Amino acid sequence: MPMDPRRRRTLIRSLILAVIVGVGIYGLLAVIADVDRVGEAVASFAWWTFGAALCLALANYLLRFLKWHYYLRCLDIRLGLLESFTMFIAGFVMAVTPGKFGEVIKSVLLKERCQTPIARSAPIVLAERLTDLIAILILAASGAVTFSHGWIFVLVVSTLTLVLVLSVTVRPLGESILRLLARLPLLGRWDARFREAYESTALMARWDRLLGPVAVSTAAWFCECVAFWLVVHGFGQEALDLYTATFIYAFSTAAGALAMMPGGLGVTEGGLTGLLLQLGPESVERGVAAAATILTRIATLWFAVACGIVALAVYTRVWLDGRPPAPADE
């Protein structure tokens, strides 16, 4: 069956708003850095590095898809490999939502396709975000040892992440939180759904099911760190080492995610530009830093959104037509 028209309209409005915000942010960034300097930097850019960055972004998506498909199997949700991959990429259409939780659209698609309750499958998105955050913190921490700028941030976020993991993996603690939520006036009526979501999350967040996905996520996000490094090199900044680039990209990405801005817009860009000027080679000028930030975000954020739009259109046309789910690949 086709997607609910109301959901379609909401999706379109969200995308248009995100694009407007993104264009505004990049325009402001270019003005602050001096439009002429940004133009000069782009004119001398080695565009093959941008192509390589797109390929590394694709590698990130493929690695994270393995995690998505694994979590589906953990909840005994069976989809064919191609259908599962298309649904996963379709989730990127909402990558520019706060914390990327708009990717819960995958749960909506699962409900329309397989009648899987959203409360049962939505924890997959939480597990994806949790393992992504842990992976990004691992990458950021590798730089925080040397750069004093970020170690307090990494320590605080790591502590909060550990508390979240413990609340899921230590059942008495999780049960206490559920009882507290049940007593709250506005949330008590959702007690049954909270419990269903908790059971699904607990099933996926067991320690033996966290380590592998975290390792995959670390490799996936390192690909995007390398993409950033290559883009900066495309502006003739060969002095920037991969270690520093990894710290800058991971730290900025984590800050953008935790700020709960749509796609980290504004926060991530500010982090990339500011840290590149502060920690990068002395030859990095504002125009180069701004141009490198904009091209990196096009390759790692807006490319994902574009892929999501195409995948959602394909998924709607091919699979949401009332046919039974394709047999799962064994």
C-alpha cells in the first residue's frame, strides 16, 4: 500500500525546511569566511578527492547496513537482503532530523510492510544511534588524549552513554526507570509501549550484541573521517595528518548529534571549521576551512539524504504495493 499522504506531506515539509536551514548556514559560513576567499579555494580544489569522499561515505552506509540487518534478525524480523538494504537507505531521507531519530521512518515502513508494531522495531534506531555514538566517541577520544580541547566533553558524554547502556543492560535499573515513567501524569498511559520498547532494546543491547556493532560502527565512521581528511588535502593542505583530522571530524559530529539539531546543522559545521583553523596546519585560511566544511558535509550528510530520497521512492514503488514480504535470505 502507498505511504500515508499525511506522512508524505510531513516528510516533504521537513526536507524543505532542512534544505532552507542548510543553505542559510552555508551561506552565513561563506560570508563570515569571505565569499571571495571561499571561491578562490574551490577554484583550486582537487575534485578527485571529493569523488573519493563520496565513495568512503558509501562504505560507511554499507557497513552500517550490516548492523541494521543484524538487529532485524535479533528481533526475528525477516526481510530479504535487497529489501532490507533499500529500507535502510530510505531511512536517510530523515537524516536531517534532531539526533537523526527521524530515521524511525524505517519502523513506519516495517509496520506498513510487515505489520510489525513500531514500538517493537523503533529500538533498532536507538541501538543504531547508541552504537554510532560509542564509535564516534572512541574516535574522538583517540585525539582527546593529545588535544586538551575535547577531553572533558568526551568524558561527560562517555559517562552519559555508559549510564544509558547500563539502564538497558541492568534489568533492575531499567525496571526502576519504567516504574518512574509509569507514575508520571503525561507518560503513564504509554507504559505498555515503553515496556515493549524496553524489551526490544534490552534484547539488542546485551553486551555480546554491542561489541560487534560498535566495531562495525567504528570502521564505518572512520571512513568518513578519512573522507574529511581527503577533502582538506584537496585544498592543498597535505600537512594535516589523519590523526588530527579524525579527532576534528569525530568531535564535531558528536557535538552536532548531542546538540539535537537537525543533522547537527550549524553545530557540526562550526566545529569542523573552528577546529580546522585551530588545530590544522598554519596555512589553512578561513576560506579553505569553510569550503572544506561545506564540501565535507555535502559528501557525508546531503549525499545520504539524496540517496534516501531515491531509496524511499524505489521502496514505495517496488515493495509497498500489497505484495507479501520477500523471503529472507538465509
